[in-house]
Amino acid sequence: MLDTATQADSWLTATLRPAGIIDRDDTDRLRDVLDALAASASLVVVDLEAAALRSPAAAAVIDDAAHGLERRGGCLLCVRADDGARRALA
């Protein structure tokens, strides 16, 4: 078992790699997954290489998760997003 100092200094990273088109119909599932990951991970990486964000609502879910993690001292990082996704995300 890790002591308290070690636990405070270590980060658990989780990666989510959605595939396909993510639109308004996918926001509930996306929120559920991000909430579950954020509950136990310090850093959540969302790899958008294989996904296309087609809804401002889907981008808002990612932004909300990022703000929630940041408030708890963690971080959400989006990588390999296309130009449209970069514009949609805060």
C-alpha cells in the first residue's frame, strides 16, 4: 500500500479514444464515460484522431469534464483533434 505522500505525488492517467462521428445523440454516453474516468484518474487524455466532433453539445461535455478535473487538481487533455474540434472546444 502506498503512503499518503506517495499517493499525493502520483497521477493515474486514463485515455479515451472515441471513433466515428460524435454528435448530440452521443453526449449522454460521452458524459458517462468522462465522469467515470474523472472519478478515478488525475489526467484524462481524449484522443480525437479517429473521431469527428459534430455537435457543440459534445464539445461542451468535454469542456465540462475538463473544468471538473481542473477544479480537483487534475487535467483533461485533448490530442489529435481536427480543426473543427479545436474550434468547438474551449
